[in-house]
Amino acid sequence: MQATERFFTVDDDFRSAFSRDRDRIIHSGSFRKLEYKTQVFLNHEGDFFRTRLTHSIEVSQIARSIANNLGLQEALAESIALAHDLGHTPFGHIGGDTLDECLKKDGFKNGFEHNFQSFRVVSSLEKRYRAFDGLNLTFATLEGILKHSYPYKKAFLPKVIDEKFNLSTHPSIEAMVVDRADEIAYISHDIDDGINSGIITFDDLKGSELVSLILKKVHDEGIDKQNDEMFRYRFSSHLINHLVYSLLDYSKDKVDNRAVLSAVIDADKEIPIGFDKELETQIKILKKILFKKLYQSKEITRKMYAGKQAIKGLYNALMEDPNMLPNYYKELLRGRKKHRVVADYIASMSDRYAIKLYNELYGRI
């Protein structure tokens, strides 16, 4: 029997609009590249450290749970979460900071900003349709990727974006959920990875009331060996649960989910998603400890310095000879400035490809 070809339209798609967003993001090339982009530890340093991909999946899981419990659009939260880091460069935040420096040094005042880059990836740089650029995502997903939780007033943004997304207002509540889920995920898994690497210990974190509280919960289970994988797993589990349940307790009476997507929260209004003041303070103290003990450790700093040199070297080489760009990016040069095209190409690279290309051009780092 000969199969009959059928063309599906939106009207007979079994998925919701936000579910389509999620699927389009997951099947994009930019999403797959997150597997080899640094979260804190360079990807090639070990198979068990988080990457941008595993981080995005963890954020998505936490955001979905929160959205579900608050009666929000779970698929919208999932879509924003999966796409929120698509604009990150190789080598973590130092890569983005370095690209920003390179662009501004060359007089390109807009520089580089990873939130806006994530928005550009899904709205412009990914090419999946003949008639237009981008992934054809819904307004709410695009707005959440662009704004995260707060108004996104940036002087460099084109006027048409401000007019369309009203950058003086907060995004959807689902976007706010993703922003806090991101925070919960990276705090918990950076502690796990940091201890697993041997750079920090739980003793280094005892200046945090929050950590002391969670350690007590683990000890109450009868687990005492802090260097064991089981201890780290139980710590992460208790920390995530504590933060998620605290967020739900604080937020549940503040969320009006009768018209979430149509509601506009002005910039001067308090956002309904968060923690009580005491826990907010505890989280800030823990972040400061992690910044000093982990992110600024000599081990991490040295690796990030090497990544910084790679980004600078690639930028200078490609600016000098854009013929080294792949054909897709060469085509973009016809309608876009060279600085931006070179930055887009570098930002799209995985860590290992950036290192490979740098070594090819300059010798090993």
C-alpha cells in the first residue's frame, strides 16, 4: 500500500502552542551545543560535572514543578527554562564578558549580553524556515527569554523590540518562576560539583546558615561521611526541596493565575515569586561564599583565564580574516556588521570546538 503524504497545520497539531515552543527549542542546533558548554567546570575535565545542557534540564524540571503547583502554564515555564542559556558563549560568563570587551574595544557600543543573545538565537540566528528566521516561538516564550524576571531596559536594544515587548514591564509569572528555578539549580549543583572536584568542602560553607540547616537534615538521616557521593546527593536533594517549598509557601497567595499571560506587572510592583526576607538574605550570603571559595578559586580562575585568551584570539583572527567563517556566517555578512557576525559565530561554539580552532590557529593552550 502506498503511503499518503499529509501536511499538518497548527489547527490539527495535538500540542499546545507552548509545547510546540519546547519541541522547537529541543530540536535546535543551539540546544544540542549546550552539552559541550561550560557551566563552571570545563566540559572535558570530567563526565559528571554539569554543563549548560544538564543545567538547563535541571532548571526546567524545577520550573515545571513550581509552575504546576501554582497553577501556571507548565509548558511555557519549560520552554523558557530550556532556552534561557542558549546565548551563552563557551567558557561560561568569562566568555561573554570577553566578547563584550572585544566588541566595545572595537567601537561596537552594543557589546555582548547573553540574555539578549539567547533571544537573538531563537528569533534570528536559528534558521528552520524558508520564509523567515528563528524558531517561530510564541510571544510569551520570547518575552520570558529576553526579560527573565525584570524590566529589560537596555539602551542598545532596537526601538522595535521595546515597542513589541514593552521592556518597562515585568514578563509573565512563568518567566519569574524560571528565573528563581535557575538560581535554585545553580546554587545546588555548583556546591555539588565544587565538592566533587575537591576545590571546596562543606566546612568551607559553614558560614552559611542555609547550608548548616541542610547539613543537619542530612545528618538526621544517619549519613555522616561528607565526602561520599550519597552525602552530596542527599544534600542537593534537601537543598532543592527546601528552596522550592519555601518559594511555594511565599508565592502561593501572591499569584493571580486567572489571567497570568494577559496581566501586565509594572516595574514598580513587587513580583509575586520569591522567598521571605530571611531566606533571601541567607541565599545572598551563600552566594558570596561560593563566589569567594569556588568561582574565584585558583583552579577555576586559571581555566577561565585560558578560555578568555581563546575567545580573544578567535575574535582577532576572524576579524582579520572573515574568510575563515563557515558559509552560513559568510552569508550573514551581506546584511550584518562584521563585528556582530564574528561574535555570533564565537558565541555559538562549544568549549571543545573553540579550543580546537584556537589550537589550530595559534598552537596549543
